[in-house]
Amino acid sequence: MTSHTKPVATTEYDDVIQAAQAYIDGYRSGDIAGIEKAFHEDAIMWGHAGDELLQGPAIPVFASFFKTMGASPNTRSRLDILAIAPTAAVVRVDMENDVVGASYHDFLSLLKIEGQWKIISKIFQRYA
């Protein structure tokens, strides 16, 4: 007999999007607490801003950005789950018009850790 057990419950998709949305909400409000809710404390980020390669620990990078630049309330975004497994997921973020008018493509890697989805890494391309 063939098993028809689904490895990932539909509710997991909602939980992954919730974690990614916490990042977007924190970014829009300039609130590091939102970023801390979404990202694992040891999360990293790498990406290109024009020709410059940027990298660092995610939470301190966002804290510095918010302190310098503030909130991005006019930012628009779209979230798409590209892949999901029982304890791992990848989300694409299409984001436009941050506080300096920049737009981004982010690719978030999430792991389910102790029952919660957390962003463990972000790679990005920034467009002026």
C-alpha cells in the first residue's frame, strides 16, 4: 500500500510566511525587535549593493541601519516560498522603495528551531 502522508502541513507554509513577514514589518517600522523576532541571533547576511559586496551578522547590521536611516514605512514587498521541507525553507522577498529609495531581492533561508521558524541567512541584491 502506498503512503499518502504529506511531509509538510499546510500550516507550516503560513508559519514560514509569518516569520518572513516579521522581518518585513520590522524593516518598515525600523524596529529591531521585529528583526530579532524573525532572525536567529547568529544569522548572517551577504549581498551586493551596486558593485560593493556587503556581509555581516544580520541583527547588528539592521540595528546600525535603523539608527542611521530610520524606518521605511513606504516599502512594498512580496513574499514567495520557493521551497519548503519539514524543517527548512527558502523565501524570496521582492522589496521596493526603502527609506533611501532602494529596491531589493532577498533570498531568506529559514530553519525550524525548537518549533519556531527563524531566518538563519539572507543573501540579497540591492538596486539603487
